Amino acid sequence: MEDSKLPLTLRSNLLDLFGQIEREFENLYIENLELRREIESLNERLTGDGQAVEGGDPTKGALKTKASHSTSQLSQKLKTTYKASTSKGKLGGPRNFSVATWELWGGDSWIVSSFKATTGSRALCQLLKEYVGHRDGIWDLSVTRTQPVVLGTASADHSALLWSIETGKCLLRYAGHAGSVNSIKFHPTEQMALTASGDQTAHIWRYMVQLPAPQPPPDVSAPCDEDQDSSDREEGEVDGEGPCEVPTVRVATATLKSHQGVVIAADWLVGGRQVVTASWDRAANLYEVETSELVHTLTGHDQELTHCCTHPTQRLVVTSSRDTTFRLWDFRDPSIHSVNVFQGHTDTVTSAVFTVGDNVVSGSDDRTVKVWDLKNMRSPIATIRTDSAVNRISVSANQKIIALPHDNRQVRLFDMSGVRLARLPRSNRMGHRRMVCCTAWNEENQSCNLFTCGFDRQAIGWNINIPALLQEK
């Protein structure tokens, strides 16, 4: 390094990053040695009984739980680092990482291995459009509820982008936040967006977009359970050059800033006159939109909040937390604000969402999704068990199909009774190449009716043949 032409600051940063990588791999190496010793010890004890752990494989039995718990913790630490990111590189959280660093570590492919699905339904799932332009991972996406209908994405690159669903063209950029943009939701009747950020604020901002002329969709289709799950392609990696010159909004209509930590999510209450925000300060706040006044602070969670969601037709709010619970807040009676606590998971609840009916669906880092009945929330009416941590889920309004985004790059579809309907194609030719962070349904659109986004810096629009899915169930 003495003859290096690199600037001193760049050399220092590189050495620091490689030092962190070495420490992480050293910890994994040490734990691997301990696991191997434990396997050898177990085999020695079982040999006397004429048994042995098959192949000394640490992915068997109880040892799998210990190994997977370690990788889950590492994955969670990386997520935490990102969502706390600000332009100042602080907020009391760990240091900022870039996607380059994440990819230098091999991405999430070395954290959670791909799952080879068995042959199941062969309903057609068609990839229609890729939305490429963010410079960092995409945490959240949402579809507008008013005309013109556009797709919104929230990214760790400190921006939110609006896209033409049909053409994949970026229409507008919001650059008012000083930190990672962790969520985006649209007003039910007006052209306004609500974004939550690592800069400890939530912003309400107005937008105006003009849709370009539509283009015919590409003829790219594959069966939902395609098993071609090749290694991550690096040649086709998103280049991250950012969108072409597009109109940019830099000033918010309203800034909500009562939180003392990262604002991880926000949503509009029915009617759009109030919003709720969820933060790592363990509280959720209810605000008046017109005045930006703080109306209520919802406390009770023991650890950081991870998500919040509002009911589509009633004044109900559900908040999720790292304390393994989610809470239902009832604002239907102005004089009484009741709360119910639900304990059904064993790890972080990453999201809990309402359906159009009387159900709540919760997803967790414990690799399960649970379906609850609002009229009897003592125990779930269905439990879906998977092979990877579940991120921000969504439920289709009409057919109530649950879309599960996973840490291991997969997206799976289930019905409300827990029956698996499909797995979206993921190969070296299509699908996400990093952790999938969020899903969002758009049933009003007959072509692109499901969207996904992830750490590979892209959002994808899919056509899910729902009638065929339900027919093959």
C-alpha cells in the first residue's frame, strides 16, 4: 500500500471497511468451529447408541436453529444500519454502509441460502416491468389511490421516486429528506404523499405528474415455481446511475418532527385528515394533517417499532415492534382510545396489516406469518411457516392473497388459510438478486397487479394470474 495512488482518506475508509469485514467473518468462523465441535461431541455420544448425525451436517435438527439464529441477527443488524442512515452518518446508530459494502460481503446470499421449492402450482407469473434508478436499496413501495395511478418507491439513497407503471419511466423525485426514506404512502383522495425517514421526521408533500404514452409489455413469463435458482448475476447488476433528469420536489408541505429516533413507517388514517407515524423511539404519533399538530403519542411497546398500518374503512391502527408483539389501537370512539396487545411471534414483528374484512395479518423475523380475526384475537386462525425471515407483507383487497417478501430473495403467495399458491420466479434471468423488502398489490390494474422491491435497488411489476392461482389451489 506504500506505493498506492489512492488518496489517504479513501485508503483509510477502505482499510476500515475491510477491517469490519474481517471481524464479521472471524466471528462466523469461530462460531462455525464451535458448531463443528458440538456436532463431533454429539456424534460421539450418539455413536454409543448406534446413531450419528447424518453427515455431520449443521443444517440438521436443533443445530439448524442455532445457526439460523446467528444469520438472522446479522441480517437484522445490517437492516438496522441502513434505516438509521442520514447524510450526517449518525442518529445514535451504527455507521453507514453502502450497497457496495453489502455486495462486497456477497449480499444476503451468504446470510440466507436460496430455498429450492418443490414442484407445485404451475400458474403463470409474468414479470412485466423493472423500475431502475435508485442508487441504494429500496425499503418500501406503494401505489397511488387517485388518478393518475403511479408507483412510489422509498429508498436508502435519501429519495422517493414516482414511476409510470406502464413504461417504467421515472416521473418525479422527492429529495426533501436528510436520511434514508423508509416508507411511502399516498393520500386516499388528493395528490399528496407521506414519507418516513431516518432523519427522525415524516414529510407530507404534494406532487404533479404527467404520464407518458404506454409501451407494449415485454414477453417475459415463467411458471411460478421455476426451480432455476442460479447464483447471483453480477454482470446484470443494477448500475445505480440514478434516473434521468426528472422534476424534483425538495420542500415538504408539512414536516412532522416530534420523534426522538428514526421514523420507520407512516400511514394515512381513513379520510386522510390524520396520519400515524412509527419510530425507533418506541412510540407511534398521531398528527393532524392540516396543522401538523401532535394529537396523541401511543406508547407501550418495549422496543423499537418496525411498522404501522391503518384500516381502510375504520379508525383503527396496528403497530409492530421488535418486542415480538403488535398492538391494535382503536380511535373509533373519540372519548376512548383502547389498545390490545397481541403476542404470537417469537422474534421481531416486521409488519402487521389489515385486510378489507375483519382480519389482521402479521409477519415476523421468526419466519412465520399469522392470520388473526379481529373479533377473536386470542390466537391466530392460520399460521404460515417459511424458511426465511418475512419483511413487509401485503394482502390483496379482492381475493385476500398474501404476498410474502423474504430475506432470501424469494416472494411467495399464500391464501388466508395458509395454503401456498405460488412462488414468483427467481433465477439468473429475472427476479430479485438481494433481500426483498416489501410487496404491494394493485388489483385495479389488470396487467401489473403486484409490485416488489428490494436491496438490489430495483422495483419489479408482476402480472399474477389470480384466477388460475385460485383454480389450481
